[in-house]
Amino acid sequence: MTISRTICLGFFTVIAVGTLLLMMPFSTSSGSWNNPLVALFTSTSAVCVTGLSVVDPGTYFSFWGQFFIVALVQIGGLGYMTTTTFLILLVGRRFDLRQKMAIQQALDRPGIQDSAQVIRSVIGTTMIFEITGIFLLMFVFVPDHGWNYGLWLSIFHSINSWNNAGFSLFRDNLIGYQSSVLLNLVVPGLIIFGGIGYQVIFEMYVWVRDRILRKPYCQVLSLNFKVATSTTIILLLSGAIALFCIESRNPETLGYLSLKDKLLAAWFQSVTPRTAGFNTVDFGKMTQAGLFLTIALMFIGASPGGTGGGIKTTTLRVLTSCTKAILQGKEEVQLYHRQVALSLIIKAVGVLVGSFATVVVSTILISITDPELQFSQILFEVVSAFATVGLSTGITASITPAAKLIIISTMYIGRVGVLLMMAAILGDPRPSAVRYPEENLLVG
């Protein structure tokens, strides 16, 4: 039982428990036993913080069913190892080197030092952002739905936003609030900070604190911080501008909105492919150009150490920097005056190839099981599942049971990670002292 197998099995166990809970009669609004496939799909989507759903969570599930969904989202967003370790700390037990290494791998940290403190910081950061989101969203939902249901709506959507899941208790997701300035700032804010990674948030906090206290020796921002923040900002701004230009003349999405609402909707739809899954326009009515742009943004996803999926922003920057180095005739890859290690380049290539292969295989299989669907719809659904986004063109509920199982598997692979999944199947790599001679071959 290697570390990678422990993490994969942990997620599988949480999904199984969630499936059993969502099958119970008290989890459905009708009071009858739930369809096992619906329960499995919803549990997987929640634990993998995806947000895809084959039913309307707001009407299909009772309060307890909705509570189980948001609890599974919280566990999935924190990660199995983070949640388990936090429970160990609560009961006062100490964890060994193996658990520290599992935390390092789960959170994608460079070392295993101060693992207990990191877990406490992760939990504390999560609580601060989610409680702040709940308080602010109450100003949006309470006036429309009263205190009790308005508070529950705020709790549900704040937790889903921070954990980059896309479950909503409204039948039209958040389309009804596309003109709300507060919601279009709070929800995207939670999505961005939840997906940018805990390490980036910690560094940002320490950097701001040192500047306020005017310490003589301020923290130097890491390469990970610079790459994750700059790439995220570029993707958000370029995505918003591109979607505004593409969809402004589409009467089914942005065309009928005022200029203010167009800007808000373009901003929101640029943020949500960071693997959140909320939407304030109907993606099923988007142009093909808009759908393809969204697919590209979803495939990139969030940043390492966060609650989002995709190949990650840092992977994109490493690969684009490799391309830049080749075009400039350089043999070294550099980012912000730092040389990128060969091992990171190999890992980035592995993530890209594995992710691309997963998307291609899933798309081909669903094209076989559901040949009546359009290719763009299938590709959108598969990338949304793999990147744990949760956006859909509206075909999730109508696909065949076989296609639903394929989407379930794709969501699971996307959440645990392609490389971690392969390591769990093949076992940990063993170092070799054998070195083979080099030989050139034609590439490109």
C-alpha cells in the first residue's frame, strides 16, 4: 500500500460512503430510495469538487441530501489526507513520517517540515474565507428568500465556491443573479483564492504582514507564487476580454444584456472555468467559439495546492517556457531569472500527455455510447469532468448510463491526478543506476 494508493483508496472510500448516504430515503425530497447511479454520480461529483449533476440538487434532494453534498464537497476540496490528518490532530495523536509524506504529495508541497502546522493553517484559511463568503452572500440571498433559507443558500454556495465545485440549489444555477454586483464579486473571489493554492495565500499573507510591520528582512516571493499569480491574472483578463468580444453579439447569452451586465457576465464566465462550475449564462446557447475558448480555459484549470483541477497554471507556464527556449535556441528553460529543473519539465510533459490521453479516450468512448450527441458537447462535458469544473451544455442528465459511468471515472482521475493515478496502478518508480548512451532522432 503505497502513498499514492492510500490517497486513491481514500477518495474511493469517501465516494462509496457518500453514495450510501445519498441513496437513503431521507436524502431525497420524495422520501423514497434514491437511484444508485444518481447517488454514485452525485457523490463522485461532490468529492471530486466537480459540480456536474444528473438531477436538480435544489429540488431532488432534501435538506439532508443537500447537507451530505456540501459535506462531501468540503472533504473533497480539502483532500482526503488533509481531512484525515486534521481528525488525527483533533484526537491528539501524532502522525508518522509516512503520513507527512502523504500530506506533501497531496498538497504538492516541496518538503515535509511542519506538516501539522500546515494542516492547521489550511483549515484556518478555509474557515476564514468560507465564513466571510457566507456573511457577504447573505446580503444577496436573505432579502429574496428569508433568513432561514437565505442563510442555507449562503452556506451552500460559499462552500461550493471556495472548493471550486459548481453545485447550486437554483434550477438555472446563478443565471438569476447575473446582474448582482455583489454576487459577481464574492463568488469569483472565493473561486480565485480557493483555486490559486494554499501556499500562494500563505506567502501573500506573510509578504503583506512584513510590509505592514516594516520588517527589515521581508520574505522573498517564491517562483511558484510568481508563476501562479501572474498566469492566473493573464488567463482571467484575457478570458474575460475574449468572451466579451465573442458573445456580445449572441442574443442567447450576452447580446440582450446592458453594458454593465455584459462586463459582469464576461468576468464571471472567465473565472468559473478555473474549475468552479457556476454560470450566469446558458452555456448550451454559447457560440462554438465561446465553447472552445471555455474548453481551453477548463483544461488549464487552477493552480497546484488549491481546490481546482486541470493541468494547472504552472504546468502551462513550464511548457510555454520550453517552447520559448526552443524558439530562442536556448538549452535551458528559465522563469523569472530562475532555471527550471529538468525533472519539473518531464513532469509537466507527463501531466499534459496523460491529461490529453484521458480526455481523448473518454471522448471516444462517449461518442460510441451516445452517437446522437454533437462532438463539441461531448468534448465540453469530458473536459469539464476531467478538470473537475462542472460546467455543462445541458446533456448531463440525458446521456446513457454507460456514458455516466465514463464521466464518473473521468472525474475521479481528474481529482486524484493523472500521475498519482498511474503511480497507484504501477507502483512507485524504482531508481536505476543504469545509464544508456544518447542518440539523436528527428523531432518536429
